[in-house]
Amino acid sequence: MADRLLDAYDALLFDLDGTIYRGGQVIPSAVDAVQAARDNHTTIRFVTNNASRSPKEVATHLTNLGIHTDPEEVSTSAQAGAAVLADKLPKDTEVLVLGTAALAAEVTAVGLTPVRRTGPDTKAVVQGLSQTLDWADLAEAAIAIRAGAFWVACNVDRTLPTERGLLPGNGSLVHALRVATDHEPVVAGKPAIPLMAESVKAAHARKPLVVGDRLDTDIEGAVAAGIDSLLVLTGVSTAADLIDAGEHERPTYVAADAGAVTRPAAELEFGPKPGWDLRVDGDRVAVRGAGDPLDLLRALCAVCWAAPARLTVTGEHAALGELGLTGSR
């Protein structure tokens, strides 16, 4: 089908947590989406804000979940963070690493020296997600940052989607250091440009599509980089979040899951949809009709985004309940 979404792009930049898998559980439709892209000879990049694992570890994890992946197909915020450091610092500069061995390895790979305690020669701090990070690690970083060290956060995701629900992400720990130091880090991962730019470059893409589950990272990063995007509702962001999204985090398309890359692009776009009648009265929009609840969401977004002020969605339609928009919002 020439009008499939994946046919309109030369590369798909897939987020991982919440898009391809949740913790150790793969999202079945994502397996089909990746295979369809491979069958179509569309370039694949797995672009993750999670800095805790190396590209090889991520590739192994994906392969074990049924998605055969080469490490070269993986771009991480640890790599982007190390690249930001390398652009700023002379070779062999000491960098305090708050994160896993994988993050330390990326620091080494760009010619810098990773350390775990702050000393007189520590000129930078790089912070990525680690499940074993403790108060002592944060204290070392606070000392370095207050002494003038260059601070890079691999990402500022507040939460991490897992099979058990949302857990604290790297951004929660970054915020602790913000409060403790009154300083702001340079951010390498989504929605900042470095990781997105590196991913596009690695994919040799002229027209890539970002596929992700978070408005505040995946989609905002795509908007900042001038790249089209597909929001999938398998992770963090909800239908209500999408309706309330500002211009800086509005996707090009929305779908239930990544499997939608095989559907016609026009079906996934925002705008009026067959079967749904939306009537705006003052600051309210009433829902009538029947059809695909996601088509209702696409129509609602178009109406609400075009309004000069926030609209309240009213009604008890069953489709609103399926979207988590029961009653009014």
C-alpha cells in the first residue's frame, strides 16, 4: 500500500520504554511494526532516553524480546551526553559519573576520564539513570556542581514506564540536584536536540518519523527538531494529555500503538472524522455520533487546538469513557 504511514518516511525513530516494551514485557504490535519496516527496507533506529544500558545491552534485550537488533541501530542518551561533554572539554578531563558502567564507558569512548568521587581535577558531571544511585552519589555531584563543574543530564524524564507502572526516572533525581545546587544542567536527551540530531545523522535520514509515547520528550523533541511524529498510547501520555498539549508538543499523528505504521497516514491525522459530530458552544464542545474512539480523539484535538481558549469536553458518550475522558474535562 503506497499510502501506508511507513511508506512516507525513510527512517523510523522508535522510542523504547512505553513504545516497544514496558520493562521486560514487549508490546506485541511493536514487533509487527518493526518487522513491517524492515520488510519495507525502511531504516530503523531505536532512540532511548534511558542511559543505564549500552547499545549492545539494549540490542540484546530487544533481540530476546523477539526484535532482532544490531547495536548500531541503537542510539542512547548516554551516547548523546558523552558527545556533549566531548564538545566542551579537553581530552582526559575528569568527569564525575552518576550512572551505570554503560554511561562511564561512553565517557571513556570519547576520550574523557570517568570518576566516581569528586576531586580537584573533576571538571564535569554527567547524570544518567541508575537504580543503585544513592545519597552519597548525589552529594558528590552537588560538591562538583557548586564548585563550577559542567553538568550534563542525559535526560530529564520524571518517570520510567515499567510492567509495574510508572517509577521515578532520571529527571526526578536531576531535580533533587537542581534543588540542592541552584544550578541547571545541559540536557542531552529528548526533548533536547543532541540525541535526536545524532539519531537522524546515524540513520542517514532525510525524512524520518519519530514514534514515541511521551509528549514531553519524544514528541516535543521531534517538534524541536522539525521532524514528524506519531504518538502511541501504550506508555505515559494519555488522551487527555494530548488534548491539552501545547503547540510545542503536538504530534503529526496519533494511534493506539506502533502497529499503526502500516495504516494509511490520512487515517491517523488530526481533523474531522467520519461518524463524529462535534459542536462547540462557548467554552464547551459536545460529542455526538459513533465510530472509532481514536477517530473521536483526532477530531477533538483538532477542535480544541484551534480554539482560542481551553475547551471543556462534555457528555457521557461511551467513546469518551474508552478514551479516559468520562464526564467532562
